Amino acid sequence: MKGNKTGIFFVQGDEAIAEGAIAAGCRYFAGYPITPAQEIAEILGQRMPEVGGVCMQMEDELASIHSIGGASCAGFKAMTASSGPGISLKLEGLGWGIKNELPYVVVDVQRAGPSNGVATRVAQGDFYTIRYGSAGGNHALIALSPKSVQEAFDLTIECFNLAEIFRCPVFLLCDEVIGHTREKLVIPDPSKIKIVERKKPKDPPEEFLLYPLDDDSVINYPFPSVGEGYGICVSPYTHTSKGYPSTEKEHQDKMASRLTNKIMKNLDKLTKVEKKYLEDAEVAVITFGASARPALAAVEIARGNGMKVGFLRPIIIWPFPDEEIYRVAEQVDFILVPELNTDGQMVREVARASKGKAEVYHLGSGGIDTHLPDEIWEEIRRLKK
Amino acid sequence: MTTVAKEFPLLHPLVTKYLRPERMPHLACAGCGIGQVLHCTLNAVDELGLTPLNTVWVQGVGCSSRLSYALWKGDSIDAHHGRIFAVGTGLKMCRPELNFILFTGDGDCAAIGGNHFIHACRRNLDVVALMFNNGIYGMTGGQVAPTTPLGATTTTTPHGNFEDPFDLCKVAEAAGASYVARWRATDFKPLTNSIKRGLQIKGFAFIEVLLACATNFGRYVLKTGDPREVQKWINDRVVTIKKAKNLSPEKLKDKILIGEFMRRERPGIVENYQSLLKRIKEV
């Protein structure tokens, strides 16, 4: 099938991500085979040429993320996808994309770790990895996490749109369960899908500044590509507004502040949560991605047993929805965060955002399987006592 | 900073035509051949009538790249250490109509970027890669490189290098590059011609340039700070391909061949992908 797909399908999350990318206007994909993300590359190997795009299988994960950086500089919407140890490698290239404000999308279909772990099974160990894994700090990050095949499609498109609006790499933090689950997917007509195209400068090249260092919160900032006469200067070094390398404290401060604040000063555009049964809740369950499914089921079991339990799921997980969490913390006695890692990742953010207003508990697991609704329900009941 | 150009009205016309005067003077140490290679590159660009509009410079990390970065009036894409071939692949696959000149060093290309380099040759990516080989890590201060001769003392091999060096031209040739050549920075005319040929030929053009680095190679390997002595060390080892044909293997031991090693027509990834797209469109 050529062109954009429209209609109702029964597909896996990985396929929804691939079609979401096509629908969003992505025309360059580069990847390296890794379970459970390789279906995205396989499908795009078929689909990209059909829509006139490029799909590359690179020699490694580093090459694939750097090549999408190159494609982004060439004016293309670009994406890569990986998992586990592949994501560790991707982080090397991520810094280059963040620092140069390159719009592109990185998909992480999380699997059980650390290291190779269990390639074919679910976990949620990369919540902090993607946010803090790129050496050097001095930046914020945007990441979205789907809980269904439909959301995998919708959020992939949103990732591309946010990448263009904020001119930065955006993560889709998926997981093996969502990546491999087959569910109903509705792909609307292209005219019904909101797409943000790359903004091009109106200023002539001699007046245009590639990096708006003097305004750390400006978004929707244009990004000319190579070959458009703007002489863009992209580099790994701290830069001036024109992109020239600099060792001046002034430039370092302004650049670091911009890479953080263009996201953190625009939180109103970056808060997206799912809330259920919170109105009268005395207990809240907060989680993300695949864990949200048994968690919501557990909340409904609790409700069925007359217990006032609510549910909140950050959809945009980075930046973390501090205010939404605080409001819940003010209201409830305690919060339970079930997630598929034993070190406690999102739970720390929930505890931080709660500012001591509620007790925060972790229900961890090394992954392979998601929690069962009963396990979460049992934990709620145990903690309530 | 634009005052630099005014202060030096005698700046070479190629510099004012193709480079950003405000980025001059560049950072090269006294006696370094990088300026010479830039000159050869600009000559080739000028003779072929390329412009900052249709030509992009791509750099890695190291002396080779720091010197050429943000110097070209057109687009200048500087990659992480070793990643220029990956970035270059993304750029070229998306914008095949543009010319790409990649500046890399021996550390950038042979060490940290080695895998990407081999695959760029295999894919026969239609770009020109100039590898500046000074036999040592220059920018970080004289550490052993994959191109450092066996036995040489460097800051990280004070007891002598115990590894054999790489011959990157042989790697490029074996891996499938369309064009492979090696010259000294002082081989002004042949180097210029090679860059021109590399820009004209379809596929991957790999040109290695032997540079005399007095600051680090001179200091640590040859125990001299005099660029002329470093250049002499190179000159004593260099043999043209033509002359080498009449020399015995014993006489060629420890010699470095210069010349054009490979010139072939071999379809590359860009052409192959375009015909694939055409084929799919027709179905």
C-alpha cells in the first residue's frame, strides 16, 4: 500500500509507531536491529520507500542516531528506535541533538534490563536513563509514554509535532508490552491529523541567528536546513547565537539555560495526564505506560470493594507533571506507584512532586511480566491497613 | 570580529570568497599543514565552480575538524568524535544534490570512527573525506594514535608504542571506496587534483593527507619542535607508487606510499536508493 494509510487496523504497537511516523511526515528513519524495536525498522523498510522517504539500517546504534541528526539538519523529519543496551549507545548521539536543538524522535521500546537482560520481555527501567543519561546535563527533555496501540500512533505524531515546536529531540518511551500487543488502531484521514511542519526563517541569512540565546523560552523558532543559503553552523561545542564555538562563560550560561528553559518555562504546553476516579479519592495509584493497564484495573477492583482509590497517569512523562501530582498528594492519604523496575524511578519523581503532602510507596518489579491487577490491589489493601 | 578582514586586506582572495573572515585567523600551530590542505580544498572548489550554496562542510573532532569548523561560508556541520560518516550519511541521503566535503583526522576516522568509516566505504557514500594524518592525537596533547609508528614514544606510550599502525588507504580500498589517494600536505598540485577528482567521481572518495605536527608528533616522537625536521621525517619515508614498483619489499619496509591507489566506477548507496525509489514508484 502506497501513501498514508487510513482506516481501522489490528496491529502491534510497533507498527502503530511506524505508521504514526509516516503520518507525521517522517521521511528518514535509521535503526539497528534490536528486540523489541526491530519491527519498527522492518515496517519502515517497507513503508519509507513507498512514501518517497529513506530507511537506513546503519552499522550500529551510534550511527543511526547520528544519521538522523544529519537528516534533521537536511530538513527532514527523522526518527530512530531502539531498546535496552541500544538506548545506552543512543545517548551518546542524543547530546549532539539536544545541544544543537535538532528536531527528531527517538523511540525506546523498553525491555527487561540491565544490560541485555531479557530482550523479549517488558520492563520500565529507562525512565531516568533517557532523561539524565546524556553526559553533561544542562538540558531538559520531552518524553511521551503510550499505554495502548492507539496511543502509540497518536503520541508518535505528537512527538514529531513537539520536536518541531520545541526544536529538540523528543522521546517516545514505549515498552515491550505496548510494542508487541495487537489492538485496534484507527488511523484517521490525513486531513484530520494535526501536523506541525518545520518553521523556516523569514529573516535574511545575514540577520538570522540559528540559536536564540538571548531568549531562553522562545519556541516555534525557525530552523533552516543545509542548502538553503543560511550557512548553518552545527557543532558539539558550546556555541554563540550564530553557532560559532565559544569558551566564554556568557555563551555557556545562555546556552545551558536555553536548553533547559525552552522546555521548563513552557510547562503549560507540556502537561498531559490521564485522571480517573480522583474526585473523592483517599488513595491514588500513579504510573505510566504498560503498568497503567493493571493499575487502572486494580483501582477499579478497589472501587468495586468500596475503597476510594483514584488513578493518575502522566502521558507526557518528561517534563514531569509536578503540579498535577502535588494536587493529588494534597488530597490523598497515600500514593502507590507500581512500575517495572526495582530501583524506584517514577516513584522518586512522585515523592519529590508531592512535597511531603502524602506518603508515597513503590511497588517494584524487575519486569518480564507486568504486575497483575490483583497484586496492585493487594498492595493498596495492605497499605490502607 | 569582522575587523580582522579589514585589518588584513591582503587575506587570500580564496579566503574572502569562500571562508568567513570573522573566523580568521584559524587555530593551526606554526608549521602545521592544515592551512595548506584548506588551501588545496578551496582551489579544488574554485576550479570546479562549487559554491557555499551547493557545498556543505562536515567535520568531526580533532585538529582537522576544529580548524575547518564554521570557516566555510556555507553550511558547516560538526559531528561528535568519529561520527561524521554517520552524520554525513543522513545528510547525503536526504540531500543527494549537494556536495559534501568531510574533514576528519586519524583519531576521528581510524579509531573512534573506524566502524562508521568502513561502512561509509562499503556503502560508497557519495562524499569526499579528507583525513588529516599527523600520526598522533594533536588536540589533546600527543597521545598514541592508530597511525603512530611502532616503537614511537607518545604521552600515553612513554615506553614506546607496542601496536602496529593502520593503513587507512588499504582499508578504504578493500571496503569499497570509489576513489582512494594519499598525499603530503606539501604535495600541493596532486592534492588539489585529487580533491577535484574526489568531488567529481561518484561514490566515496577517501584522501589521506600526511601532516607534519611539530607541536606533538615532533615533540614526543621525534624530540624536536622544528616543523622542518618533522616534514623531513615524512619526506624520508614517502615513496610514490610509481617509484615503489621498482623497489624490493626490503626497501619498501617502513615506507609510506603516496599517490592514487584507486579510481573506479562503482554505484553507491545514493544511486542505488534512487533507482530503488524509481522502481517502487513504477510498480
